[in-house]
Amino acid sequence: MTKIDLLIGFTIGIIASILGSYLFITFFTDFDFLTGIHTMKSEGKLGKLITLGAILDLVVFAVLLKLDKEMMARGVVLAVICIAIITIFV
């Protein structure tokens, strides 16, 4: 059961990061999501966009800890680590 909880937490972390990036592009730029991604990539700011999207993972992490879902919270941390590695190479 713990490996499944870890996988669920990882999935929640990735989805939260994508949702955070989507919300940032939607509210703070004049582009739609895909155009914003392409624009940020061409300007060399895609890593910063991914990092801003990962801020939403902090909220998810805190909620999971409050609900005593430690393994899911570890999955969220694993997702953040993977996102950080991807950000380094993008």
C-alpha cells in the first residue's frame, strides 16, 4: 500500500505543478497555455515557469501532512525533486 501511496503522491505533485503553471500563464500573461509555453521556451524562461508552477506543491504537501498522509507527501517531494532535475536540463 505504501508504494501505491507514493505513486499517488507523485502523480498529485506533477498535476499540481502543471496546474500551477497553467494558472500562472492564464492570469499573468496574455497568452493561452500552449502559446505561453512556446513563448516562454523561446525566451529561455521555461525553467522559471516550471519553478513557479511548483509553488502549488507546497500547498498540496501541507494538506497531505495535515491529513496524516505521509507517504503521499513523500511522493509530492519526489515530484518536486524530479521537476527540479528537469528544470536544470531545460
